[in-house]
Amino acid sequence: MSQENQTVGYVHSVETFGLVDGPGVRYVLFLQGCAMRCQYCHNPETWAFTRDRAQTPQQAFAAAYRYHNYWKNNGGLTISGGEPLLQLDFVSEVFRLARAKGVHTALDTSGQPFAPEDAAWMARFDELLAHTSLVILDLKEIDGARHQALTGHGNANILAMARYVAEKGVPLWVRHVLVPGLTDDPAGLRQLDAFIRTLPTVRRVEVLPYHTLGLFKWKNLGIPYPLDGVRTPTGEEVQQAEELLHVQEYPDAPKR
């Protein structure tokens, strides 16, 4: 039995004309399930690992490939979440099918399931990386204790994943959500910048301003919103963070 017949993925939603989750025009597949509980999460409905939208890798890729005429030379397929690494084998097979057709593949991840001490898991991860054109990695907080408070999990394995992906030569985009009073302190941003500079394959660094567009989802789910009253950052604060992270120095930085 082939790998694609054995593996099933659980999908939350799709975006057929994405413009922010990787280069060019993207078909973005959002998967169910996430272990982290980020205080500013705008998709809390993806936390639970629901099984109501099952697809085989072949079905998922076929649905995506219908849009390939829009991708031109630099678009492609992005798999996000939730946390796509919780469905690692499914993602790997979808990406294998995509790369066989010459499609650019981007993995949008927070890195939390990365398990460097688990040889079997790492072998599966290596198989995924073999079919991955780009890893988009959310680095939410560089300080371990603050990361734990922000997300419910530490970040040692996430930073280890960033180093591992870079060592494997896979291009990286790094994202950081800027939350006033929480992830915007200059010392922390300088520390984050120093870490990113150790990763030789980073091609882009993005500062994502915190927003409250997902607040209604927390309310609908009956979950208390921990950042109630926290404001969005000003344009000046975003610019300062971008300067501290030297975003314009990376080769894939957006043109201004």
C-alpha cells in the first residue's frame, strides 16, 4: 500500500488566493490541531484536533493544483494551521506530490512538535524537508520563560528546529508577532535579532502587528481572552521593531 493511501489529513479550511503566506500567489491549506495556546491566537478554533474534514494527500493536492495557473513562476502551495507538524506525514506526502509537479512548497509552522531526541520522528521530518521549498517559522518570543508564559510551552526545541532547518540548507522566513508590552521590548528584539543572524538560510524577517480580528472567535468558543484591552502597535512601533530586526537587510525583504 502506498504512503498516500495510508495517510489522511484533517483540514480546517483553505485559502485559494493567499498573498501573505509565502512568495507570490499561494493556495493555503490550514490544518486542524495545535498544542500551543498563544495568548494572541487568531485561530483558536484550530486548536482541537477535529476529524470532520478528512482528505488523502492526493485529494488535497488535486484540489490545490486546480489553481496552479494563478501561481505563475513564484507562487505555490503553503500548508499552515493550527500546527501542520502535528500531521507531519500528511504534509510530507502532499509536498512530495507538489514537488513532483514542480510546485513551490512552503511550510508555515511554529515548530513546537520538533523532537530532536526522537530518531524516528526526525527521519520523518527529514523526509518532509526533502520536499519543502521554504519554511516559514514563527518565533514568538526568544526568552524561554516568557515564551512559556505566552504560549504554554517552552521554546528550546523551536530554536533547535530553526538551527536544524538552516543546517539542512532549507530557506527560512522568520515571523514575529509584535504585541505591545509583551513581545516588543527592545532588549528582547535585539536578542532575537542576534539569534536570527546565526541562521544562514534566512531570507526574510517579518514583523506582524498584533491585531484583535480573531477576538470574536474566542468569545464564540467561550474562552476568556487573556489580552483583553491590549492595543495594537503603532506604525512607529512596528518600524522600530523592523529596524531592530534589520528586516530590510534580507534578500527577500519586501520592496519599499
